[in-house]
Amino acid sequence: MRGLNMSTAVVTAAMMLTSGAAIAQEQVEVLHWWTSGGEAAALNVLKEDLQAQGIGWLDMPVAGGGGEGAMTVLRARVTAGSPPTAVQMLGFDILDWAAEGSLGNLDEVAAAEGWDAVVPTALQGFAKYDGHWVSAPVNVHSTNWVWANKAILDELGLAQPTTWDEFVAAMQAAKDAGYVGLAHGGQPWQEATMFDSVVIGAGGTDLYKRAFMDLDPAALSSPEMVEAFTRMETLRSFVDDNFSGRDWNLASAMVINKEAAFQIMGDWAKGEFLNAGKVPGTDFLCFRVPGSEGTVTFNADQFAMFNVNEGFRPAQQKMASAIMSPSFQIAFNKVKGSVPARTDVSGDELDACGQQGMAELAAAAEAGTLLGSAAQGHAHPAAVKNAIYDVVTAHFNGEYDAATAAQELAAAVAAAQ
Ligand code: BGC
């Protein structure tokens, strides 16, 4: 009896192991920072897509826009020798991991599906390394947007601001009426996200390119950069007392709930408005940060595919293929607030803000004013990005005046290279 039981147990254990392995192979482990309501809704589109193909999803969420927290967790996983299957990643971080030899190869699926012909060149620059596809682009976001509560503007008789001065006057009018002028979460990446637009407003596309792309010390410490920091001080004067540490989606909620008039944030904020049942043009307005019109500071979320054991590769390749399918690109980006990462899909199903975003992206690409977001890892490597975060945040919190901040910026960027 005893012997029989034991052999049954061994057989059962062996069966469990076999089916466990089979399940594991048809599974992807995904590290990402899509933890807000709108983001979770968008991510579900991908999860369900994969589930329909029998591919399981092991979720590894680490909150924090720009992915700083997620990148720290990733480093620990790779050091421990067990990278996730796929990792949400931005711009230069992808190239850094590829240079370390940590990423897999998607050339076969990319060739079979003709990615080269449909992914915008600006995105291919980050999705390919050394001529090989290493990641699958999900979307294109951009950072130079304002989100406004329409009821507050209507109540105060305010038109959509078209210049920086009008924008400041509108924030002042909202503040005078007892609303928060600018909803903001005091986290370095959120301040840096506002800084993208403010730098363009203060010194044009030229300053942005010279400072953030060329890392030119003269531009970083220029009078225009001092003006950018002065504008950040103006913004600081319109945030509420409890801004420190607040998550970005809670700042969006302040605009959604009519506590605050405006938020400067990438178009992932739109995902929050939509998730709350709000309608563009009726409940909220979207417009480019006054002074930054004509330029689009973009960031594309991609899933970088890590080197995994052979057994896990089929699921990884299927995930990459699912991400790049035209129907997924539409379904996902309608919910996420971003626009598709393919040039061959129609934007007809997107809402008014999405259609505006898509048209502006195409126009900026044509005009040479489609620039990688500095705050979101698309203008320079992470070391420089983090150095800029530190100075922008220190200044926003009153550590430096505008003139000193510009000097510190130039010094910090030089030291980070
Ligand atoms: C990502 C967005 C995300 C946002 C806030 C950005 O870095 O590109 O997809 O919604 O962070 O989490």
C-alpha cells in the first residue's frame, strides 16, 4: 500500500512538473509601471489579447512615471540572473540594456510582419540596436500638454489660453476664485515633465535641442534657461500646499473633480479622464503648453524583450507580435491616451485629443520639431536625465534661485557625461 502510494505521489509530482513547465512556457512575466486606473485599463487590453492566445501573464508592477522605480527593480532582477520576459522601457534605457547584451532578438517576427516599413523612424532609433529589433513599440505619448477643467473655465469666463501670459492669468483667476491653479505632484519626474515644455516656451525648439540633445553648456546656463527656471517659479506659485510626493494621477483627479483648473502632463493623463467617464471638449480641454505649440516632445513606451530561456521565447515572440498588430495598436491607444506606434493605422477611432495628437505628431515630424522628451528618457542617457531631474526639483523646492539653477544645470550635466 505504502509503496503504491509513494509511486502514485511520484507520478503525480512528475505530471505536475510537466504541466507546470508547459504553463510556464506559455507565460510572460512583464515588468511595468502602469498602475493608475487608466493605465490598468489599457494594460488589460494586452493581457486579454494574450490570454485569448493561451498565454499567461505574470504581473510585476512598479509605480512611477519615467520608470525610475521599475528600472531599479529591473537591475536587481538582471543581477540575480532572472530577467523578466518583457519590460516597459523608454528611449535611451533600451539602448543601454541592448549595449549590455541583455536583450533578445525580434528580427524574425519583425521581418515576417514588415515592422521596418510601418514603425516611425524616430521610434526605430530606440527599438533597434546595431540593426536588430530588440523591443516592440506600443505607443507614442508626448509631454507638452495641458489638461483643463472646462467647467471652471466656463464658470470664470476664461477662454483656452493661447500664450504663456494668458495661461498665467488663467491660473491666477482660478486661484482667486478658490480653485487650485495648477494640479501638480511633487516628484522629480513630474517637475522634469513640466520642464520639457517650459524650456521650449522660454527659448524655443533651438534652446531645447542645444540644451537637451547637444548638452551644450552655454545653452544650459543661458539667459533663456534662466527664464525657463523663472517660469517654473511662476508655476510653483499656483500649486497647492499638499503637492509634495503626490502621484501624477491624483493630480489629474484634482482637475477631473473640479478642484484644480489645469495640469501640465503627458497624454497618459487623458487615460485618467477617459477612465472617469469624462469627454474631451465637453468636460475637459487638451491643448499644447502655451509657447510650445508646433513642437512635440515625444516618448514611446516599448516592451524591451530580455534574453530568456529557449522555452519562453515563443510566448515572448507572440507578445511582440500582439503588440504590433494594427487592431491592438488602436484598441490600446484609445484607452491609454497615446497614439499608435505604426504609421499605417487610421486615427478615426481616437477622440478629438488623440486625433489632434496624431496630426501634430505627423506635422512635427515633417517640420523637424518632433523631439525626444528629456524628462521621459528620449533626449539623452539616464545619467544625464537624472542629473537634470535633481537640479529641476531642487530649484522647484526653493533650493536655488533661477540664475543659480541654470549654472547648476550646466555643471550637473557636464559631470554626468
Ligand atoms: C510612460 C507612460 C505612463 C506614465 C505615468 C511614462 O513614463 O511613458 O506610459 O503612463 O509614465 O506612469
